[in-house]
Amino acid sequence: MLNLVSSPGSGKTTLLTETLMKLKDRVPCAVIEGDQQTVNDAARIRATGTPAIQVNTGKGCHLDAQMIADAAPRLPLDDRGILFIENVGNLVCPASFDLGEKHKVAVLSVTEGEDKPLKYPHMFAAASLMLLNKVDLLPYLNFDVEKCIASAREVNPEIEIILISATSGEGMDQWLAWLEAQRCA
């Protein structure tokens, strides 16, 4: 079980839908979608053919373990598969809550600025992996990749980092290999 965490607009849902399309014939997957309102993201996930349950938190800024415990048994997934949790878009609240996940994966878009790991250190300290997303936009932005990586490693020296773009496909093979390695570990 992986807990995908990020701020709103990081590209988490697009990255997840592309990931699910690539895993479709290889690994059984299911998704628990967390948002304050709407079923939009769950509908996007289901359009890939992947089972998904939407959990709306109302005024809550994160999913909690009870929400996951209630939703997970309703998904058709065995021990060989991957359960993705797409948490509510927020870099503060989800950092403090253990959902029973094997890994927190922090998705950071290059459009957000390279200082996010220092501004929100608890999220990046709690993450096993940072996906630096939307790297296809780097030619159009003033974003220092090395500074961002150094900031992430300052708060979490053990964090793994993959540069990725769901749009261009850059880094997707590395991300899929990471998923496979974690599944087999």
C-alpha cells in the first residue's frame, strides 16, 4: 500500500492514471481517492479500468487510518496487487498520519518551487520517495533541480528521488521499476 501525498495541482492524479495504464496488464491495482469534495478523481481512475473508491473528507485535510480500513475491503485486490492511496492535496496534514502504508510517496511539481521540502519538512521527512513531477516543463521555468534535491535530502537524507513527467514519459520506467522493487521486497 502506497500513500501518494502532495499539494493540490502537483499532477498526482495524472501521474497515477498514467501509472495505472502502464501497470494494467502486469500488476493488479486499486485506488482509494481522497478529496474534500467531488468524485472527479475517482472517475478518472475508473476510466483506466482500475477499481477505485472515493473518500470525501468534507472539511478534513487528510485521510485517516479508519477511512482506509473502511474502504480497502471493498476493493477487489489480493496480496499480489498494489493499493494506491491518493491522499487529499495538502503538504501539512497527511504527513502526520500513518494509514498503514508501506511507503509515503511525495509528489512535488517543478511549478511549485524548489524550496517546498524546506517549507514543509515533515512531509518530506516522512516520505520514502519524492517524485519530482512535470520535469517536461523545466525549460520554461526558473527551477533549480539540484537545489530542490539538496533541500529534500537536508530534511531526509534517505529519501529516494525520481525525476518524472507523466506527459512526456520521462522517468516512468524508473518509477515502475521502483514500484516493482517495493512490491517484491
